[in-house]
Amino acid sequence: MTAPDIPALPLPIVTRRLNIREYTAADTSALQENVREPEYWEHHATEPPSADKISALVLWAVQEQSLKPRINYYLAAARKDSGAIVGEAVLRITDPLHRQGEMGFGIGRKFWKQGYATEIGAALLHTAFHHFKLHRVFAQCAPENKAVIRVMQKLGMAREGMLRDVTHARGKWWSTVVYSIIDSEYAKISKLTQS
């Protein structure tokens, strides 16, 4: 696949409880609400963003929507019943030629431990392998982030290793663990869950 061959992604991605959709400028305050808790940033190698940075992030996400071909999807995960944004879903095509992608997700603290991260991750993997026909998808997090590691394992992703001390932020060095899944592994898992 070359960059011009990347198909547009029809949105929203609909799951059992969520519509994973484009961000709009009107979502800025909901995103700020979800990421304002210090616990949200406990395992992130970045400073918690200011309101201005969050506004700029939403503006960037909206601007990305018009790019063709599009390789970055920074999406809002909103509940079907109430429209409340529970978190975000991220899918990036990192190397179109070799069909590589990266996914990520974040959940607002008040929505933790309700299965939303797994639901978002499963939807992103389905999209990556079925719509974009990617060969490999990876995700990464801090090695101390046991909740995200459990989600990646539930999704069938395998640990590839740890990149040690790759980022210096907030007065310390941060490492990251990398998990991935390839298309043949995903196909086997899909068959098992459908039978």
C-alpha cells in the first residue's frame, strides 16, 4: 500500500456501547474534563496539558480530517445512549508501504474499569486489519501501566520488549513497553471469538 492508496475511513466506528467519531470544536470541554485528573497522567511521560494545549489538540484533530490521504485518526469515543465522551481512540498508519500502524486509547477517570478501553482497542484492531489491511499494529505504554498492559494482552497483543529510558520528563527518565499483533494472529483470534 502506498500513501495515495490509503482508503478513507467511514466514521463513526460503531461498537456495542460506543460511537467512535470525529472530534469537533464543541468537544473541547469534554476532553478537558476527561484529562484534568492527575491520575490520568500518572503513567504518561508528558506534562498534563493546559487548556490551550487541549484546544490546540482538538483543532489539529479537526484539521487532520480533511487530509487526503489521511494517516492520523484521533477520534472521540462517545457513548451511544448519552453522547458522553468516555475517552479517545487513536489509529495511525505509520508506514503505508509495509502496512504498519499504531493504536492508542485513553479513558477519562470516571469511566475507568467499565471495559471501554478493551472495546475501543478491539474496534481499532478490527478497523486496522479489515479496513486498512495492515500487517502489524503496535501500541506502547509505560511498564508501570498495568491496566493498559492487561487491555493489550486481552486484545491478543504480544509483548515485543521494553525501550529503556527513551523520554526525560517531569524530572525523571521514562521507559516504554511495546506490544503488537500481526494480521495472521488477529485472524486466528477473530475465528475463535466468532465460533
